[in-house]
Amino acid sequence: MGTSVTPLVDGLAFPEAPRWRDGRLWFSDMIGKRVCTATTDGAVDTVATFDEMPGGLGFLPDGTPLVVGMDSGRLYALNSDVRIHAELRGVAGGHLDDMVVAADGTAYIGAVGEMSPDSGNTAQGTIVRVGADGAVGVEADGLAFPNGMVLAEDGRVLLVNETFAERITAFDIGADGALSDRRVWAELPGMHPDGLAIDADGAVWVGCYAEEKFVRVTAGGGITDTIPTPGRWAVAVELGGDDGRTLFLLTARTDIERFFRGDSHGRIDTACADVPRP
């Protein structure tokens, strides 16, 4: 694919967790403490504001948006207002981060422990499952900062970025939503994978924030494409648009110390992918 990148939205704080739905890009502006949508012509609408950083996004079967409350340990549902969908603090300490939601409404949420400039890269993260019936429980532990997640193989496999283990990890998803058969899907030595998006060929686009680049990765760790983002963290990525080939690239000009001070300047650019979304 070509690497021509086109600006779409500027003036954000720290855009994260992009999701393409019904002709719009949904995303969390984390440091801005809001959830927004953007059209393909760059028009931005604030859907909801929060008293904390919003993280991962997803949708229930009826279309209700779900939003992770990173600080409170709550999963929110957005209807006419913001309501609590599930409380996770009893099973997940520290901060929550990204999320993926299955077709039946089961949510898988990464709990990353305490986030701070010097929190380190210990493997203390977990994946928490909020079932369609509302039951909450830990599905996996010992993860080194579970970050972006996607569903693969028609919803039968969950892929998750382990940012500080420099790899993508896979789990099988059982009929009851339980995770099993943990394995390495791709090693990414020297890279710190953040956001994750899957295409119709089963490859994934990965935002490697510290390395300031987006890469397309195949099972086993092959890299087919690279989009550099010099001077900007490559935070998160999503495929969408009318033909499913628009690659939304979410970046931020910041660093670790500045991020935790709330000093970040985010934007969304687009590129054209060869392979569309599933």
C-alpha cells in the first residue's frame, strides 16, 4: 500500500479506542475526558463527557455504546445519559484500559494495574470478562499491560496486545465466553504494541506508540506494511469508511512525563489500506 497520509481531525488531547460504526468513527479522547464521533469529512461531535479518563469502547447487540471508566473501575453504558453497566473494582485493581465486545454483548476488558510514569513493565495485568448476563470475572492474568484487543476468526479467537512483553497474545473463546489456550500470536521484538485493528485477511494493524509507527502484522510476526509517525506516538488504529479501506490513524504528540501531566496534542489522520475491514 502507499503511505500517503491525509489529515482528518486536529485539536484533540489523546485519541484512543477507535471503533467504526454506522458511518462514523467513535473514539475516546482520554485526556479530554470525553467520547466523540467523527465523520469522514472531519466533523467531530462530543457524545458524552466524564469525570475520569474514558478508555475502551464497544457496543451491545442493541447498539448501546459501552465505555470503560479507566479510573473508577466501571463499565458505563451510554443511552440518553451515562449509567453504570458493571462494577469491576471487586476483581480488578488499578486502572482499566481497552476493551472488545463480542456479538452477544460479552465484554473483555484489560486491567493494567496502576498507571504512572514509573509503574514499570511487570506482568500484573488481567483480562476481565463482563458476561451478557452481567456476571464479572477474571479470565486471564499475568499479562504485561493488556492493551488493544480484537476478535478474530469469526469471533472464536481474542487477540490482545501485551505492550511491555512486545507481543500479541491469542486466546480461544469458548461457547460460554471463557478464554482458553493462551498462546503467542506474534512476537514484536523492540516494539510496544498499543492499539489494534484486524482486516479481512486476518492480519492486524498495530500502533507501536514508543517506536512512532503503525505496522501491519501477520500471524507469526511478519510485517507487511509500515506507516511512520515521526514525533508522534502511534496510539491506535481502525479500519472503516464506505469501502472498509480507510485506515484511521490516531496519534499524539507527547511523552511519558507529559502524558501523566495531561500535556498531549492528538489528531486523527487517514490512509488507504489494500485490505478492508472484515
